Amino acid sequence: MAEAAPSPAVETFGQRIQRLRRERNLTQRQVASELGLDFTYLSKLENGRGEAPGEETVRKLAAILQTDEEELLALAGKVPTELRERAQRDVEFARFLRRLPAATDQELQDIYKRLRGSR
């Protein structure tokens, strides 16, 4: 029996880019060429053997694959540069970030709602 493809919610970064690339009938060579990368690197990414590219490249990849940038950045494990810079200069902010993984889903939703309401 053939194994079902993973649902988008449980896909890795590599699985997601491979699925999207195939859905758009693009070859690894085509995508890699548009990104200015070697296609073997893209192959490694798709097979979970390579380090995810930088934020700018992930954003370009999202555009090529016509998908949400933020979702692809999250799957690639990319943290915005502004967060890293703020954490480097603001110890309390760094402490806050380190506590986030232990927060409950409800606590995270409350934080998100407060931030959205402050705009």
C-alpha cells in the first residue's frame, strides 16, 4: 500500500517546497536557476539534508512557488533579523523570547490578540 503524502500541517520545509514545486510543474533546475543556486542544493533541501537558505532566498522561493512567505520562513526556522537584533540589545526582551516556548497555547493567543489590538 502506498504511503499518503504528508498533510501541509506536518510537512517539513523540504517537503513543502518539493510539493509546491511539483504542483507548479517546475523542475529543480528551473527553481534553482531563478534563485541563483545549484540545483543539487535544492535537491538536498527537498530531501532534508541541507541547511535552509537565508531569509532573502526563502522569500524569493516563496514568490517563485506562489506561497505565503511567513509560512515558508517559519518552516525554514528563520527568525526575523529585527528580533535577533532587539534581543541582543534588550535583555528583558531576550528573556521574554526564551520563555515563549514554555507558554501555553492560550497564553500565546492572548499575547497575539494584545499585539494585534495595539496597532
